[in-house]
Amino acid sequence: MMLTIKDLQASVEEKTIIKGLNLTINPGEVHAIMGPNGAGKSTLGYVLSGREGYEVESGSIQFENQDLLEMEVDERARAGIFLAFQYPVEIPGVSNMEFMKESVNAARKERGEEPLSAAEFLKTAKAACKQVNLPLDFLKRGVNEGFSGGEKKRNEIMQMILLQPKLCILDESDSGLDIDALKVVADGVNSQRDGERSFLVVTHYQRLLDYIQPDYVHILADGKIVKSGGPELAKEVEVSGYAWLEGHEEASA
Amino acid sequence: MSEQIDQALARKYDAGFVSEIESDTFPIGLDESVIRRISAMKEEPEWMLQWRLQAFRSWQKMKEPDWAHLGYEKVDYQSISYYSAPKSMKDKPKSLDEVDPELLRTYEKLGIPLHEQEMLAGVAVDAVFDSVSVVTTFRAKLEEAGVIFCPISEAIQKYPELVKKYIGSVVPRSDNFFAALNSAVFTDGSFVYIPKGVRCPMELSTYFRINELNTGQFERTLIVAEEGSHVSYLEGCTAPQRDENQLHAAVVELVALDNAEIKYSTVQNWYPGDENGKGGIYNFVTKRGICETNAKISWTQVETGSAITWKYPSCILRGDNSVGEFYSVALTRGRQQADTGTKMIHLGKNTKSTIISKGISAGNSSNAYRGLVKMGPKADGARNFTECDSLLIGDRCAAHTFPYIESSNPSAIVEHEATTSKVSDDQLFLCQQRGLDTEKAVSMIVNGFCKEVFKELPMEFAVEAGKLLEISLEGSVG
């Protein structure tokens, strides 16, 4: 088992957002979480990555036989949890290259591996940069500094490729992307599917799932998974939206 | 988040050890006889003694300035000693082999080996311990190029004409309270002379160490760059961890003649005091340079230490087309207080100045930028650009900006930009989510903020400065 979430209840600023969520992800699986705005999709990503302010009230999360809730944000990251942000923040003056080299070497250190030399890292970084179709000068630029929305999303995928995590959580990585950028993001993700790495793809729209084929689709509404199924469930949402959710009104953003 | 950051900031000061060295230290107190004794110890000529005495008489009539944004108990100038030197230095060791090994070990522990073969290639060092210079390296090599690099006490004896001509020419001996005190009691420091047209073949550097208890350090540095010459100079400073405050009042004078260039960098890591503000160095420093035609002076400082910092490295742009630059990173944490900045005095035509100041405040500290840009009536076409950024870490610290602009020339252009930002939860979370611990995350964000200044430091020292900030923020060593 890669990830097991049992009866999870979590709150933000004392408001309960996740209200009894169960989910199991096996190695190599791609799970999509869909649902109306305000259902708790992004909250789930933050809870899994351990962000401060996201309080787990009850339930448990096991990640590869470890109690995830006992771990700090950076420990979870080094253990292999990666969150691709919906709105990545800028860190002025810190080059993308430097930032990612530190990240990659922190993960390597955790695994008992030698740090990559500057030359070795540069080589892999250049390849990853090309893979997400960003010009190489993005490696030298400050982290997300002055990047467009689409560039930021592609930059996130580049980091994912470099870090080689075990579980990738994509938080609305499709929002604000045109079709070409969307394909680049999807290709980047698909290139990392190796039968071992698992994905949790959080999205409002079915569109992304045309390019990233999920194994399972879950509909999240009012903090609970109300329906699970195969890729066909996403198509259903495409046709009928979320209005069919009985007893779960669509909340506004 | 602020709790995490506080932990990340709880650092030890690694340079805080005391060296067991027997010293000759004057009894505490200050009067004319003390000055006569200092002058006699240094075997100075009569004119130097008279110069000191005149400075002392001016100082007695002056009042300690209180305009800075600093709060501290005033120093009792009669309760400190004005001279302390290791006993072993009395015999004036002629080579490194004759220097007390304990002294050499002190510098080694600080990461500054004084044996030339072990040193950073291309850097000559003058090591000043309390009131005396211990050793100056690579002198022979520098002499080949005609460069003089020696303790100022030695320069007064060997090159009296040069010293007499330039000492006090940039910072007059009664310039201000602390400068006057320094002029009266200065003990050692470095003297640099670069002849006409010479590009100094090495980086020059002075390392100041205060060791003795209740002793003030009053060093004086004088750098003269003749026409068309070029020199890059760096100073570093540390002191033991003591519960008592210690006084450091230095004067630095730079003279850049026509077409000359002086780059002066400082990495200041005096003991900052403990978390509750006990102990630490009081750092009251006057630094000023004068630029003749087409000359350039560039000040770069990284300030992480001292309980109190009062320091405004300045440029007088007297010659036409001369250039002044000031790049500063000042980090305060714990109970540290800094009031620092620069003065750019534009007198000549088409003079240019650039000020980039980065203040980082953490803990309960207070960090103020104070800068003056003055455009004289003859400074046609003069330009200044000032950028002044503050970064706050946590919610108990403070940042202040006091820019003063005085323009008497309508063709002069002054630009000022200022920003204040905080290390945000979002930035910290992004770094942590990528596997970096809080300490590393904070130091990376801070280093990014300082980048514009670090790139101005000589390469070897840019790395060192980055590390110093990291260390200051890390809590491992310091």
C-alpha cells in the first residue's frame, strides 16, 4: 500500500472541511479527485503534505507503513510526497537551479546517497527543463520570479521530474492552462508513470483526464468521497456537471 | 511559523572563545597621560603625539551623539582600558616562527591560517589582535609591485610623509565624537599605499580580533590609491563571547586619486550579545572615502554581529565623473540594534552614486537604514540611485528607513526605491514541501534577498558571507 487514509476529518481555522474521508492508493495507480469548488480538494493536498494551519481532528494517514501525521512537512517531502501547487509562490533572488539542487540533494541525503555535483545536476536539470518545454534560462531565473501562470505550472512539473517522488499530488495543475500547456503538463506527468509511482490528480474539470488517464476517479463533495469509479465517472461529470450530486449542493468558491 | 523560525535562529556564536594569552594591558581610564603612553609604546614621532592630543582636547568638548535609532546604556569611557597587547609581541617578532603559537592558533581557529602556504591564494592578511598587529603576510610579494601593506603603527615610523599627508584628510580628527576618540587613542590598524598606475596583485585583508576583557579596540585604517591604481580590500572582525559590552570605535579613510579605484568590503561578525541582550560589541565606526576625478570607491558590507552598530560608510565625490557605491546587508537578531547606511556627497560634475541596502530583522531586533544623498551646487548632471529593502522575519522585530535627500542643483537626479517584505508562510511552505528544513529554507530565502549585494563581494568572500548568514540563521556554528 502506498497511501491509506482512514476516516479523515480535518479543519482549517476551526471549520471542518474534510468530514470522514477514506482512500487507498496502491503503487503505480493514478487517482483523480474531482468535485465542485469548496468540496475540500485542495485541503486534502495540504493535509497530506502537512501544511501548518490544516488540523487533523481525527482519522489516520499511513504512507508506506509510516504514520504520516507524525511527520513534519519537510520529512514527508523527503519521504517522497510531492505537491504540485495550484499557485506557486515566488522566491526572489534564489535561482530555480539552486533551489532544485538543494531539494534534490536533501532527498538524496535522506536516502543515504551522495549529493549530486553541480555538473551532474546541471545535466539532469537541463533535460527536465527541455521536457516541460521551458527555455533553459528558466534554470537561472529566480524561483517563479516573473513567470506566467502556465510557466509556473510547468516549472512545478519540472521539479516533480527532478525529485522523483513516490506520491505526486497535483493540485489543479490544469487551471489557467491553454491546450498546448496542458499537453506539456500531462506529458510530463505521463512520462513519470512507471508502475511504481502513484498520483493523486486533483481537478475541477474532466479536461485534464483526457490526457492523464486515471485508474480511479473519486467525486469529493462536502468533505467526503461520495462516488468512486473508473475513468467513465469523469465523463459523466463532463456531461452532467456536479448538479446530479444528490443531497450535495454545489458550493460556490 | 514564528516559533519554527525562532528555533532556526537560535544560534551559537562560534568565534566566542577566549585566547589564554598574557597581555600588557593599561589600567582603565583615559587622560592625556594615557595618550602619551600609547604614543610612546608605538615609538611615534612628536607630530603624531601632538595630533592625538589635539584630537583628545576636541573630544573632551564633544557630546556623544544621540540622534541614532538606538537605545543603550552610555559607555563609561573611564571604565575601559585603551591599550592591550600580548606580552609576546613586546619583542617584536621578526618572522612567523617567533610569534606566540597561541596567537597563531587563535587565527587558525577562526579559519585564518597565517602561514602563507596555507592561506587562501591571492589574499594578503594583516592580523590585528587587541591593540597590535600580529603579522602581515605576503609583504615581500606586495613590495615587488611597490604596494605598501603594513600596520599603521609601522607606517607612522617608516612612511611619516605619507601618513602625515593623508591621515585626517578624509575624516578630520574632530569630525565626530567617536572619530575624535579614535584619533586620540587609536592603537593599530592597516596602512595601504598603491603607487601610480599599479593594480594591486592580491586582495588585501585585515582581520580584527578583540580578546582582552574591558578593552576597547580603536583601529585606524588608511588606504591611499594613487592615480590610476586599483585595490580591493577586505576586513573581518570577531570577538569573544563576554557578558560585558565591549567598545569598538574605528576610523577608516580612503583616498582615491584621479582614475583610481578602491573596493572596500567588510564582513563584520563581532559578538552580538546573548538572547537577552547581555554583552556584545558596541560598534561605532566612521568610514569615509574621497574620490578625485574619474575615481571610484565601492563599499560593500555584510554586518551580522555587534550588539549596537552605528556606521555610515560614505563617499565624497569631489572629482568630476567620480563614482560612489554602497552595497550593504545588515542582519539583526536577538536584541541587536543597527543604525547603518551611507552618505553620498556629490560635489563634482556628472558624479554617480548607487546605494543598495538590504536590512534583515529577526527576533526582537531593530534595524534602521539611514542615508544621506547630497547634491552640491556644482554637481551638474549628478545622479543617485537608492534601493532600500527590508525583510522581516517573525513579528517582534522592526525595520526603519531614514532617507535624507538634499539637492542644490536642479540638473541632479535622485531616485529612491524602498520595499519592506516578510518571509511569507507560502515561501516557507514551498521550500519545506521540497524537502528543505526550516533553517535551510529561511537561509535560502534570506540569501536570495541579499543576492544583489553578495555579487559585489570578492568571490572568496561572497561564499564566506553567504555561509556566515546561513550560520547566523542556522544555530549550528557562528
